[in-house]
Amino acid sequence: VQLQASGGGLVQAGGSLRLSCAASGRTFSTYIMGWFRQAPGKERDFVALITSRGSITYYADSVKGRFTISRDNANNTVYLQMNSLKPEDTAVYYCAAVRAVRAPTRSTSYDYWGQGTQVTVSS
């Protein structure tokens, strides 16, 4: 599967952005989808994931209550709605896909990655 992330940009603290990740192929609905982020000089951190049918979502504590992950299997797209953004949310955001029995939060567990989209939150 090929992934294309979009929707990043510059926003003031307290603002919102919605990231999209479009996937190619006819098997999108069989993949667990995740969002990760990487700030300069830091490791790539887990943000959120959603299971293949969208029945289960899971979030990092740092974004819980502010971010919402969702997916549209008919259109091969996963979304990350980000509200109440903070300067510490500034990073390159990546979408990723994996087929697995258990939904992983480690980046090394994911097989396919999008190219990343920059999110910058100004104070």
C-alpha cells in the first residue's frame, strides 16, 4: 500500500488542523492505520491508531481529548483531526499502515509509511 499524507501547515496555538492520509490499493480496509510525529532531534513518537474497521482507536496521553483519528474505508483515507493545538505539537506527522493481530504503538512495527506533513504551531 502507498500512503500520501497532507493537510499540515502553520497554525496559532489553540487552533485546529485536519490531516489526511490517502492510500492506494484495494486492501486498505485490512490495515491498522497509525499516525506518528517527529520533532527535530527527537524520535518518531506514536500519536494515534485506528483498527482496520475503525472500531477501536487509541491515543498517546499527550493528545488524548484533543486529537481524533478516523477512517473512511470506502475512500481509502485516514484522518487526524487536531484541536486545541499547542506549540509542543509542532512536528512532521506521518501516517503508517500495518496488518497485525494486535494494534501496535511502536513505529518499528509498521510496514508502510507516508512521506510526512509538517505541522507548526506558533505561540
